[in-house]
Amino acid sequence: MFLSNTESVPGARVTRTLGLVQGNTVRAKHLGKDILAGFKNLAGGELVAYTELLTESRNEAIGRMVHQAQQMGANGVVNVRFTTSSVAAGAAELYAYGTAVVLEQA
């Protein structure tokens, strides 16, 4: 599955547009890591637990989006975008979306 954040793919052409595909996940770290991140926030620096949380979330959302695209018969997703939102204290949603397409080598 080819993923691109642009409308076109160098060396390929879109032969069919299949529609919007999406994937999302809502994740939270457990209380212990949340407390440790709070202390780190006071001292400054990267909040590694939250970086890991977003990486895991992004991978899960992409996987769900790709699965939906495959079910539609796509071999690519173009215009891939991500958005995040806070849904509760210590929990975030990551949403991935794009346009499922059939690509052909030019």
C-alpha cells in the first residue's frame, strides 16, 4: 500500500478514486506513567511517555485506514492527513484520513 500526503505520486498515475478512508484510535497511558510525565513537565524536556503514546496511536490509525483502503480494492492512499484531539485527561484521539485510489505505474 502506497501512502502519500500529496495529491499525485511521482512515477504513477491515479486510475480510479475510490473515496475517503479513515482510521482512528483513542489511547491513554496508565496512571503511573501519567504521574511521571507530570513531574517531567515541571522540570522541562521531552515527555517520552506521551511521544510513545502518539507514535503507537499514529501507527494504529494508519493500520486501520490502510485496512479500509484494502477492503475497497485500493493500492494507495493519497492526501493522507492526521489530526489529534484530547478526549479526556491523559487520553488523546489520533485520526488518520485520506483518499483511497488505484495507482498504475506511468
